Amino acid sequence: MSAIEEAGHLPGLPAETVGRRVVEYGAWGETVAVALPSLSGDQAKVLCGHIRTRARETLRRMPTARIVAAIDRASAGLLDRAHPLRRKAEALLPVVTGYDRETVRLGLTSTLKTFRQPQLLRFLAEDFSNPGVLDGFQPAVKGGLVRAKGPDLLLHVWAGNVPALALWSLVAGLLVKAGTLGKLATAEPLTAGWFAQAIAEADPELGDCLAVTWWKGGAGGVEAACLMQADCVMAYGGDETLADLRAKVPVGTRFLPHGHRIGFAMIAREALDSRRAGPLARLAAHDVVRYEQQGCYAPQMLFVERSGAVAPLEFARHLAYELAAMASRHPRRRLDPAESAGIAAWRSAHEMRALDGSATLLGDPADPWSVVHLDSAASLSPSGLNRTLAVVAVDDLAEVPALVAPHRAFLQTAGIAAAPARLLRLADDLAAAGVTRIAAIGRMTAPEAGWHHDGRFSLLDLVTLTEIEASAEAAAEGFAPYAD
């Protein structure tokens, strides 16, 4: 076992006073020991106070351009495979998360590219017609002036199902000049702390305005202290976890939850010819394999239209072939007993359907993937995850919105391969059914910079707007020295 890796980023707390809880991780024949911060309730209060003070005294006065530049430098450093933190990430994350090294490498690069300067500027422009409102009062279209202010203390409660997922909300908080405190997930407790260190290296004053720590979920003193002091809480996790957390958030504190979601894909008959079907199956397989369908945007069901040159069952075989081919380059991570049982139950249910000829199950139980072809339309339902997918034959993709609508509360991403006119018609119906993001197949698991997570604004939801009405501006003219 290598040396113990310390997680987190704790400005304002002397390192020697911070307790640590060591957790061991193992995968691919290696082990890693990670020392998670273990604060007392009083230390949590000190840390929250430090971040709140720095936000008011330092961060609030920073030009947004300076923050963008610092995040850009931090991202550029971590994109460099020779950078010490990037070397750590590539060496340790596969062991901590269980994902194969190539998946981790490609995933880190894809995520970090989203936080370069051009993408960050798009992030800002997506939510603010004039990002200058983050730096001071700006003219409002209706008259008067307006400015936007982020919370003095924004608490992030992160999930650990996908490496580097925490960076999305961390960056969003910094862009609106929020004092940032993040709670690490035990399943992936390293990337957010490394990114915070890279920020501190790029701009020490900005690095002093954010902290990354850990506590056991539900732990009284530390959790209560952080929830009590936070102005806004952004949380990721399962519905039960979020409901429990919501009950603890003080009345008046803004709570922004992001729960479990289910993704699906649709392929139109015009995309199913002998030239396109194979490459399209390869792209769909990438969306399935990348992080083992753990992200809320991964497909769990694929609706394929009949009457194309390639039939739905034939496409399912193309997909099975691609998943088998990818297994050598991207080995599936080791599953825990509950995950294995979930796949077995999913396969068993479809084996029963195969007995009457309504389903064709591809792949053996020993294979690290499973594909089932369903010969009649079926409502959206979860897969067994970890490279399991149902391919559903439909006469017309126009049927699909009704098949997914019962799961409106859990819908997010739909991947579509269709001609432009059909794409727009389908998108309209999917939006009515509750879908909030439509992507190309192969890009379902790689959201664009500035995407609207769960249909909400990434930055606008974090800020409070202060307006100087036109009446106040006009009245002030009467008190100017030149008014007499």
C-alpha cells in the first residue's frame, strides 16, 4: 500500500489540529489509503466562519474575469498529465472508484476541458445576458439598475458515483462569488480537494475562499453546524438521502436538490441503414460503458424504430458486439453483491419474457454486459445498470413520449438519432413529458458547458438579485450638486 493520501482542503484550520479518519480502498490488485478530514463541531463552525468572512472581504471584490482566469489555470494544470495532481488522479482514482484507468483518464480530460476559459464564459453567458451584474450594478432593460450576489456560504453535498462530478457545482459556486464549502462523498473523496488545491495554486486568495471537508452522513455536530451556517445548500444523492437532508435544512435556507434520474435513447428508421447502424451502436455503447451507467444521464433503455434497413433486433446485436469489444479496453469494475444481485434480477425478469418469444436476451450471465431485445413497445424502466440495456422495438418514435411520461419526476437526458425535422417534433413532445436535456447518442454522458442541470439554471438559481428601480435612480438626480 502506498503512502496515505490526505483528502480535502481546509484553509483557516491549522493542519496539526485536524483529525483524520483513514479509509482503505482496493481495486485492480492495488490498495489506497485515504485520510478523510474528521472535524469537531467547533472546528466546523470556525471553518464556516472563515469561508464566510473571506467571501465578504475578498471574493465579493474580485472581478469575475479574475475568477475565470484562476479556474482556467487550475484546469489547464490538471489537464497536463505531467502535473503532480494529475499523476495522482490517474494513479489513485481507478483504485478508489474501481473504474478502469482508461475510463478515468478520458473522463477527467473530458470534464476538465469543460472548465477552460472559453467554456466558462459560455457558462456565464448562458445564465446572464450581462455577466457584469456579478461585479456591480448594471443597467436593466426595464429601467433602473440590477446586480447579482451569490451566497456568503454555499454548502455542496456531493455524491460519489461519478469521478469529478463535484467540480460542476464547485465551479458554479465560484463563478457567482459564493463562499464555498463542499462535503466529500466517501465513494470518491479526492478530486474536489485536488481541484481546490489547484485553484489555491493558481490564485491563493481565491483558494482561501473555498473549503472541502468530509463528515459521516447524518453525523450530528459537524453536519448541524454547516447546515445552520449555510445560506444555500446544493445536494446530490438518492431521494431518501435528499429528503432526510431537506428536513434538517433550516427554514429560510435555500435548498437545491439533485436526485436520481433515468436516461434513455431513441433511434429513428432513417439512421438505421447498413452504413450508419454499426457506428451508431458504437456510440451508444460508449454512453453505456462510460462510468457504468452510474450517472443520471446514461441510457438505460433504447427505443429503436421499425421499418429501417436494419431491424431493431439486428441493431441490438450490433450493440452487443460493441459492448463485448469494449470490455477488453474498458474492463467493468468489480461489482458489490447488491449490484450483482440487481443484474441477476434484471436478467431473470427478461428470461421469463424470452420464454414466450417476446424478448431475446443477448450475452451470457458471465459476460460483463447484457442486452435484451423487446419485440413490443414497453414503458421506460430501469436497467440493472453496469452495462445492461433494453432495446425496445417501436413502430414509430412518436410513441415514445407516452412510454416515458409516467416517469416524469425522474426524466432528464434523452439521446436521439433522427433527421432534423423529426428531432424538433420529438423534442417538443419529450419536453412535454418532462425531459430536460436532449443530446446526440455518444454524447449523453458528456454534458456541454453551461447545461441546465435538471432543467434549472446552474448560476441564476444560486444568486439573489438586487434592483435599483428607475424611480430611485430618477429621484437621486434631484439631490445631485448640479440639480440646483
